[in-house]
Amino acid sequence: MYKSLSLLAGLLPVIAGTIFLGACSCGFDCNNEDSQGTTVLSLGLSDALPEDLKQVVLEIDSITFRRVGAADVVVDRFTIPALNLASADTFQVDLLQYRGRNRLVVITDLELPSGNYSQVLLKVLGGDVNRSYVQRSDDTLGELNVSGGVLTLPGANFARSNQDYTVEFSLAQSLRAQSADTLYLLSAQGVRLENNATAASLSGRVDSSLFNSVAPCSDKTEPGRGNRIYLYQGSRQSGKRLGDVFASNSGTTVPGDVLAPFAVASLVQNSLTANWEYVFGFLPAGAYTMAFSCNTAADDSVDYDGLVVPLPTSQVYSVTLAAGAAVVCDLTAKGSC
């Protein structure tokens, strides 16, 4: 049975979502005593905000944990104190209300058999602007749908212990406008399941002089727009280009030497300090290459656009994240942090 469900979404000028589940870090090949018994799981959602949107609202009908060779575990009643819900049939979450390491916990203390779970399925209610929708900067609404009505995420191996996971929604990668912006489609691209016990974070300030210091950014009428930070797994490789966001079904040709970003963050101006800031809330430990670009307004979530990354060309950083670390890297004109 489950006691409660939690959902978390992070706010950044790119859209991302996070769900917290308990699992070990060895993927689907774990085969030890921790895989025998009961897992007590908590799950949350987190997000990074896309530019020019005020809300990205999902109405979730159920969350299913699919286990290899066993019956599904389905959660279809939700008790979420943060939303004043008790045993509700569905719940709505505005992903843009949860930024960085903030999250909405949608499942708490769910008891389920430990072991390998191949998939986590989120059933999303679409087809109705009153259920799942996007609110644009001019306050108009666009219907938000998920192909087939279900977001399918890779699962995890849940160990025999208390587990806390987050589903991270990178909306810069997963959200696509359709039909002259009256309809939006959310895919599982860029949506990740991360173990809170080992997840790291990366954040910092960005020098606003980078917004319009070089062409073509020097021609921007609004320097604060069109700025993004791209994060790539691994150290920078010789002969490889850092790419903008694109999907496997890109309508444009993707050169063989281009690397796709692992995650994307837009910038938010702190209302108290006026500093421009970014946050990557839930990341697996490891080596990363981070790059800033001031000319990203045309970055499509599906098609490869051939944008120059980094821009200015000095704005590329090597970062190593230890498990559970909170790393701060301020982006400056010197190109070091």
C-alpha cells in the first residue's frame, strides 16, 4: 500500500521535471541481498523553466512501477499535503513552481517489493486545456498532450531500504510547440529518474556582460533573452562539436561529430540581488562539460539548428561532480570557475 505520493518540478528558463524513487546506482544488473525484501519509496518531481512560459501544468492520473516478471505496482490515489489533497483521483502540478533542488513530493513511504523495475509510467490526462496545459507570457493557454497519454521512463533497481528518487523534467528538451503554438507535446526526451542519495547539483551566477558582448548577440534588443547553458556528459573531446538541443527524429541533418546536451538550463534573474543565475538540480556524479551560449532563441527541441556553442567561444567549462555534491560555478568573462 502507499501512504502518500510526492511530485517535484524545478523552475529554470528551460523545462525539466524530477521524480524521486529509491534505487541503487548499479542500474538493472544489481543482484545482491538488497534486491530481496521490501523497498520504502518516496517519489518527487522537479523542473527547469522554459523561456516565455508562465505555467506548464500536468494532470497525472496514475504512476505505475513496472517490474520484470511480476505484477505492476500502480498508484492511482494521491495524498499530497503541499497541494491540500487527500486520497485524490488525480493531481495537477505546475512544473515551473519547482526549481533546482526544490521538488513536489507526490509519493511518500510507498512499500513495494525490492528488485528490478524496468519502467516507471506516468499517465497524463490531456486533450483538455483544463487538465494539462501551457500558459504563455501573454496569459493565453495551449493544450498540453503526451503521445499515447503515458510518459514512459527507464526504471531502476530499488534496494531493500528507504529510497528517495526524483523525476527531472528538462522541458527545453521534452516540450514542443505544435499547430501555431496552440498545442504542445511533451515527450520523455531529457526526462530522467535520479537517486536523491547520490544526485549532485550544479549552480552559479552568470555575468550579464556575456549576453551581448559578441556578434550576433550584440544586436539583441533584449540582452536577457536567448541565453542558455548546455551540459554534456564527459570531458570535452577533441574533434567533437558541442550541439544545441535535438531529437533522434530531427528534420535536419545532424553531423556525426556533434554531441547532444545531457541537460539544459536557462537563466533566472534573482529578484533580490538582480544577479542572473542557473541551477541544474539533480545530476548523476561524473565529469561534465558545461557551455554557455547567448544566441539560443531559435533552439528547437526536435530539429538540430547548428547553433554556435559556446558563444562567446571562451564560455566552456570542465566540471566534475562527486556523488551528493553541491558545486558552484560562476560564469565570468575570464571563462574559469
